[in-house]
Amino acid sequence: MLKVKTVELKGTVLNLKELPRSRVAEFAVMGRSNVGKSSLLNSLLNRKNIARISKAPGKTRTINFFSVNDRFFLVDLPGYGFAKVPRSEREKWRKVIMLYIASREQLAGIVHLIDSRHPPSEDDVEILVELSGVGKDFIVVLTKADKVKSSRRREAIERFEESFENLCLVDPMTGQALLRRELSSERIHVPALFFSAKSGEGKDALWRWIEGRID
């Protein structure tokens, strides 16, 4: 697993014209407001407050660039889908997020966080469909896994896949279907893992996925 030696906030960006000019690899972390994004970043980076944790959804309204080991960036994108934020503001940030993802050459991977306790929201589904068409590597991270009993994991995966017409979640290392069924070429194979900032589950696997995409 990658050893985090240094972490530095290199940029806080309000619009795409302010993006860093560095050419190192970037890995975007995105998800609905209150999905556990800050907790995941703090866990990955072995820091308590590198990304602020708030009980108020919709807190992140900037794109934050964290330099890791002076080797690559973890990019904290604004949360989407928070109902108390005006629709115009939500649409504005969604367009900014997707434009960054589609156009950023340095973007080596996208970590899409979805709460494992609930079916994907309409916003989750729409974002994931868009990600499937932008030609960038991405992984689905099912957060708050410590709150889902092992006996309910299969149900959570089935519930997730039922939200899409032709999607199959697979192990990011082996490529095998998480539901242990025969893979079909007619389905989109999406790497996915369960993650818990509390127990550390999924942390090593996510770092391996990221490391495999750093030049």
C-alpha cells in the first residue's frame, strides 16, 4: 500500500480558469453531499482534519487540490444533490464538475462515492451514466460499510445494480463480478469496493487502484 509521507493543500479553486498548471496525475473524489467524502480523504491521508468533516451537507463549494508525496493530487470535488442549495447553484456546480472531468488531461481516475446503506439516488445514477461515457477510469466506492452487515452486502450490491439497465459491479483487482455470477459482454463492468473510514475496510484496495494509475 502507498505510504503517505507528505500532504499539502496546493489549491482551492472556484472556477476552472484557476486550475493548477502542474502536469502530475490527479484523482478526483466525488459524491453526494454527506456521503462520507471528507472522512474517506482523512482516512486515506492518515490525517484527522485535512478535509473538514461537517454534519451540514453541501459544505464543500470549491475544488480542493491535495498534493500527496509531491507525486500526485487527490482532488476534492464539491458534493452534489443537496436539496437545500438552490437548483441553479446545484446545476452550476454539476456542470463545472463534469467539465473538469471530461476535459482535464491530467485526470487519471475518478473515485465515485455512493452510500452503501441506500439505493443510488437519481443524481448518483445520472452521474455514473455520464462517467461511463467520458473515457476516464473510475471506481465506485460504497461508503459507510461498517453500517452494513456482512449478511446484507449481497442485497446492497443487487439493489445498486437494479438501478441501472446494464451495469455489473466487479472486484477492482480480479475483475470478477461481486455477485459471483458469469460476466456478460453486454453489461458495463464497473470496479467497486466497500469502504469504511471507521474500520479501514477498503483502504488498501483503493490505494492499489490509485497506484496502478500513477505514471
